[in-house]
Amino acid sequence: MAFVKISEQSSLYNDLEKKSVHEILEDINTEDHKVADAVKLAIPQIEKLVTGIVKRMKKGGRIFYIGAGTSGRLGVLDASEIPPTFGMDPGWVIGLIAGGDIALRNPVENAEDDTAQGWKDLEKYNINEKDTVIGIAASGTTPYVIGALKEARQRGLLTAAITSNSDAPVSEVAEIPIAYEIRYRTKDDLQHDHYVGDDSDGSREGQQDGEHAAHQRETRGPRHSHGVGRTRLALRRG
């Protein structure tokens, strides 16, 4: 089956400027309801990951989230909540974002396009085979994340990928791929449309803060559809 970029799908919500505030809020709520169903389908893979993490953490292993752009920020956010919520040492769950902490508030051009940098960032923490690396990439094509997962898996670490695209490159390099898919639906709601916007050759995918962002500025077009925002909520709630 060919890889279909769900995060570049056509939007269900065109002509937003013609809708009332109430209608837009209802549309957002409709998309929110899809999140729970998407997560439910991924529970078997989530269970497999959690079971593997527990075994490693009992031996002193840690969890590393790694991502770029919004995906990276969500990992850092989740890791940051662990100490105050569960009273754990901040060194147990660590979030890394392409470009470093400055990228939490400001885009760092081309940071996500470096295949080798992800592993270099992990090495700063003396990472070892007891640890778990979880790559987060809505598109599933981010070089920074793919490179880190590939190297981590080769070195015997437990690896997982959280993405919005099944069969994405990031899923191929991770031991445990977890895909939350919220696709554009056909009228009968039984089959998924496979629209990917105007990026049919994939030349701009996976370049959120690099060439992809540059293209967005040049065309003055939206980088993602409304549906992607809802998918990102699935990543957060997963």
C-alpha cells in the first residue's frame, strides 16, 4: 500500500470566514470527538510500549521524547508535567526538540532536516540500552526524528514512533509504531479519501521549520489543514 500523507489532507472545513463563531466551535468539537476513537484503535500498540517501558525503568531506564516543531513541543510539555504531577525526578522523562530549547518559542530553520543531530542530542544524556526513545512526528517524515530512532534501535534501545500517518517512514524505523489517524471521510463515512493537497510528490513534507516553512511563506498559503490540528490533539491525548 502506498504511503498516504494524512497530515496533508484536504480540509473538511472550507470557507471558515462565512461561518458563525458558534458553528466553528461546533466543528472543532466534532473533530475532538474523533480523537478518542483514534486512540482506542492504537491501544494494543500503546500497551506494548508501556509494558516495555516499565521493564526498562525498573532497571533504571529513562524515557526520551524527541521531535521537531509542534511535535517536539508536545514531547517537552509532557515530560515537563511528570515532576509536578507524579513527584518524579525530572531526569526520568526527558523531552528534546530539534534546535534546542530556543525552538520551544521560536522556529529554528532547517533544524528538523538534520538526520544525524537527533542522535547527537540524545548522546549528551549518556543514553544506553535501558532507555526508551519515543519519536513524535505528525507527518511521519521528519529526518531529525527518523535518524535518532534508527540509531537508537540499532544500539538496542526500545524505540517507538507516534505519528498521524500509517506506513510513514518513521514507523518503519521504530520497533513500536503508533499511528493515530483522523482522516478526511467520504459521504458514507466508510472509506477514507486520500487527498494530499498540492504536495503530490512529497517534496515539502517533513520540513516544518525548513524548506516547508519557506514554501509556506512564499505562497502565503496555510501549512496545514484544520484536520491536522485535531490530529495533533490525538498525539497529545495519546
